[in-house]
Amino acid sequence: MGKNSMRLTGVRKNYGGLEVIHGIDLEVQEGAFVVFVGPSGCGKSTLLRMIAGLEEVTDGEIAIKGRDVTDLDPSERGIAMVFQSYALYPHMSVRENLGFGLKMARTDTGEIEARVKAASAILKIDHLLDRRPGQLSGGQRQRVAIGRAIVRKPDVFLFDEPLSNLDAELRVSMRIEIARLHRELGNTMIYVTHDQTEAMTLADKIVVLRDGKIEQAGSPREVYEDPANIFVAGFIGSPR
Ligand code: ADP
Ligand code: MG
């Protein structure tokens, strides 16, 4: 049995008096690849943003590595988030983009250099370090965005639909890259997608959400072969 990496207990979210996340309980093992999947509007991003500390929790508790982080700033949680839009700084080189967060955190220059070098080797972007984002392809930009998370050495990586802006072919190759990254780094990864194929191929554990509730959580195989209800069967089984 692996160690516990993250635990959500009774997590709820209200927006203007309307509850959109209805009491989520979830346990994530150290090093697991967990995928939140569900239709648009079911609360995937809200849940991830609460884990990241970008959105306040209305009720409940979030613990990472046994530490209650519910009221901590994003920078204090040991997490790093990769967004759907890459949000790279256009006027900075790839090297500067990768190192920027560390520089802001006053990491020393030698350490920044070493981490940027290691991350760019893992992502195979070492030859692009002097370019600007405008001189990169979509896939390369997404790699840089992931690199910015890697250099921070987080306990937990959070991905919100990181591949949804890429074309179909690139999406497949980046999906394989992310799986490789997970094998190499061994970190806990929480990955949000509305794409069943991505969920089935990446996950150790799939969490199927609907209307702010967990319909089922289990291995891809369990969810596919033994769906908890018609919604799960329809959602996971439906071809795209
Ligand atoms: P998903 O990522 O699964 O598409 P979201 O987490 O973005 O879903 O949204 C979940 C629900 O919360 C939706 O009904 C959405 O309209 C609502 N919502 C999300 N963000 C806000 C906000 N800032 N203010 C009010 N309602 C919001
Ligand atoms: Mg979303």
C-alpha cells in the first residue's frame, strides 16, 4: 500500500449561494495518476482550483501529504499547476520563462540554472532555450508550460485540460509524453479532462464527476467493466 498523498474531506463550493461542488471525499495515493473526468460544467476545474488554492473552499478540508492546506496560499501547498492556455511570457526566452517562478521565489541562480537544465532535458526542449514563445509550435509551448511546473519540484502536479488546445495528432503524442513524465518523475498527478480516451489511457484512478458529485472512482478497468450506474456507463463507454 502506498502512502497517502492527498485527501479531500467533505469539500464543497458555493458561488453566490449556489452550491456547485457537493461534498467531495477522495483519497489519493502517493505517486498516483488520478484523472477527473466528466461533462462540461460538472465542476472539474473548480475542484482542481480549490486543490491549487486558487479558489476558496466553502466547506470541508484539503490535506496534502498529511498537512491541512485548506487555508494556505497556492505557493505554500507543494503543488504546481499546468493550465490549458499556456500563459507563457511572450517577451521572455524559454529559459527565462522556465526560471521565472524560481527567480520570484528568490531561488539562487545556480540552482535555477540546474533545475532549468534538468527540466528541459526531460522535456527535450534543451535546444529551444533561447527562443521566445512566439517562435515555438503549440506542442513545444505546452512542453515549456509543463517545464515551468517541473522546475518547482512540486509534490503534486495539477493539470487542467492541458491538451485541449492542440490538434488531434499532437494531443496523442503529448498524452504519451505526459505518461512518460509520470513514470520518470513518479509524482502524484491530478489531471482534468472531458476526454474519455485521455482518461482511460492516463489514469491509475478515474474519478467520474457529474453535477459536482463523484459518480464513481476506481481503476479505468473497474469503471469501464463495472460502471456504478447508467451515467458512468454512457459517459465512459460512449465513442467520440
Ligand atoms: P468544468 O471544469 O467541469 O467544465 P467548472 O468547474 O468550470 O466545470 O464549473 C462548475 C460549475 O460552477 C458550473 O456550473 C459553472 O457555471 C460554475 N462556475 C464556475 N466558476 C464560477 C464562478 N467564478 N462564478 C460562478 N459560477 C461559476
Ligand atoms: Mg474546466
